[in-house]
Amino acid sequence: MLRGGARRQARGRGGAGSAPVRRTAALAVALAVLAVARPGDGRADGRIAAGAYLAAAAGCAGCHTAKDGAPYAGGRALPTPFGTFYSPNITADPETGIGRWSDGDFLNALWHGRDPDGNYLFPVFPYPSYTRISEADALAIKAYLASLPPVAQANKPHDLSLPFSLRPLQAGWRGLFFRDRRFRPRDGATAEIMRGAYLVTALGHCGECHTPRNALGGTMVGLALAGTTDGPEGEKVPNITPDKETGIGSWTEDELVELLASGTKPDFDNIQGSMAEVVERGTSQLSDADRHAIARYLLSLQPIHHRVGDTDS
Ligand code: HEC
Ligand code: HEC
């Protein structure tokens, strides 16, 4: 629970950081940068630029930046029914941030929800979605974070009620709800739809808000993206499966793209609440091709008839 300098000394104990793995990772990153590079990226800093783009798609800055605080230095309060979490410093500061973390440590956090001491991280950090991020993309994000100015700012302890504050209890939750697996393209789907699936389920972690949760806080797989009255900070989060009556089934692809680009809905209202932040820091920064991929993927899903507000989910 307490985070401090001592923990930062422990490196590479996560198991994912052995030398052969790292060499494979380096190769994977080199290949991925070639694949991800967009016009203008073809320089030595291509990987950092790719990482900046991926970090925006994943919304890392929003949670890890306090109001008026330094980017990525943490300290943002995240109220939940279990208490208030404070995001940690993920700048490259060696004492208070993640400057001493190996690539393996970083992958271990994103993929397995573990810190370098092996402690379980709380799923308010959306690692249950980030577990799907590819190794190359995760390490590009790390390279981008490492390229930013380090900020010395100690982490603020979470303010949680018992028993939720007990990290070891996460073992039970993980056993029930966490599936540790990377994204795999589905047979038969187009490359565009699979890109959209990756953006929605891995980086964009859309389901962390749009999927209802059960009493123990696990996402309800059968209602994926079908909306909930019980979103972050008590927000009502709409059904974004293509059901005509209760979801976005009557939206066109262009209307969805417009929302993701500018936050304007088909009725010309502006998007509100935490989605306004997702658009501002995330989807508005994406390429038009990626916004279309997200829209196509959402519209290709099996519609789920689920009126937000009908039930207590
Ligand atoms: C919804 C808010 C949220 C988002 C989005 C988010 N984080 Fe976090 N992150 C947190 C919180 C809260 C913690 C602390 C969890 C804990 O203490 O168990 C955390 C923990 C971490 C840690 C572990 C740090 C440590 O000192 O143990 C790393 C690394 C991290 N996040 C990186 C990222 C990256 C990279 C992204 C984007 C890909 C990201 N986070 C997106 C909220 C978020
Ligand atoms: C932090 C929580 C959160 C995340 C993450 C999130 N959303 Fe949302 N989303 C919301 C909320 C809240 C609303 C309702 C906003 C409003 O009422 O104006 C919303 C609204 C929407 C709408 C409008 C639907 C309608 O019927 O009006 C779409 C489309 C949407 N989100 C898509 C996405 C996609 C795609 C992602 C992932 C890239 C995503 N959202 C991630 C919280 C979130």
C-alpha cells in the first residue's frame, strides 16, 4: 500500500524482464514502429512519437495528472465506492516516479497489474483492459514517458475503507474477473475492424466505463459496452452497442466519427462528463482512420438490448 523509494529499488523481479525477452521486445518494437509510423514519423524519434499517440489513445494523461498539476506526475483524486484513489507519479523521476523501472516492470504493471515488488495494483488502473496492449505498443508508451521531463513529486496514499485497502485481497478479485491475455485478431474480421477492436478493448478501455459491473466490481461480460447507471463518479454511461432502441444503432458511422473527433452529438449537443475528457485528451487526437475503425467496430458488434436505467446495473 505504501509506496516509496524502497520499492523503486526492486527491479526486474516481475519475471517479464529477462534478457532474451527484452531482446525480443526490442525487435518487436523496431518492427512495430515501422508498422505504426505515420507520415512525418520516419525519424529516430519515431518510437517516441508513436508512444505519444498511443498514450493519448489510452488516456494515460487524464488519470495521471492532477488538476493544475504537472503532466503524468500523479495526484489526481479518483473517487470510487471503495474510497478515493490517488494516481501515482509515472514520470521518469527515479525516486518518486518510474525512472528506475525496467521494461519488464512496466509490462508487468500494464499486463498483469503488478508493481515491481509484486504487489497487486487496484483495477481502478484499467490493467484488465491494458493487458491486451501489444508489447511493442506498451514499450513505445514507456519510451514516450521517459522522454518527458521527470517530476519529483511523492505519491499520495489512497484513502480507502477496510477491507478494500488490503492489496492481498485483490487476489480473489483477479481470480474471478481478470483474464491475463494479449489482443488476438478474430478470424474473418477485416483489418480495419480489428484495429477498431484493439483501440476500443485494449488502449481506449471503453468497457471500463461502458460495461456494467456486478456487486463485486467485475465487468459483466454478457453486457459488454451495453451501458450502466453506475459509471465512474455515479455517472450514467450509455449503451454503445448498435441496438436501435437502447444503443447507438441509429447512428451513422460518420456521426460516431464526428462525436469522437469533436464531442458533438448528432443532435448537436456536446458530450458531457468523463466522456468529454475521453474525447478531448483521447479520441480527438487520433487519426481519422483510427476514428473510423472505432466507429466501424462498434457498429459491427452484436446489438444488446439494454436500456440504461431499466435495471440496477
Ligand atoms: C482510470 C484512471 C487511470 C488510467 C486511464 C491510467 N491509470 Fe495508471 N494508475 C491509475 C491508478 C489509480 C494507479 C494506482 C493503482 C494502485 O495503487 O494500485 C495507477 C498505477 C499505474 C502504474 C503503477 C505505478 C506505481 O508506482 O506502482 C503505472 C506504471 C501506470 N499506472 C501507468 C499507466 C499508463 C502507461 C497508462 C496509459 C496506458 C495509465 N496508467 C492509465 C489510474 C489510471
Ligand atoms: C471514463 C469513462 C468513459 C470512458 C473510458 C469512455 N466513455 Fe464513452 N461515455 C461516457 C459517458 C459518461 C458518456 C455519456 C456522456 C453524456 O451524457 O454526454 C459517454 C458517451 C459515449 C457515446 C455517446 C453515446 C450516446 O448515446 O450519446 C459514445 C459513442 C461513446 N461514449 C463512445 C466511447 C468510446 C468509443 C470509448 C473508448 C474509446 C469510450 N466511450 C470511453 C464515459 C466513458
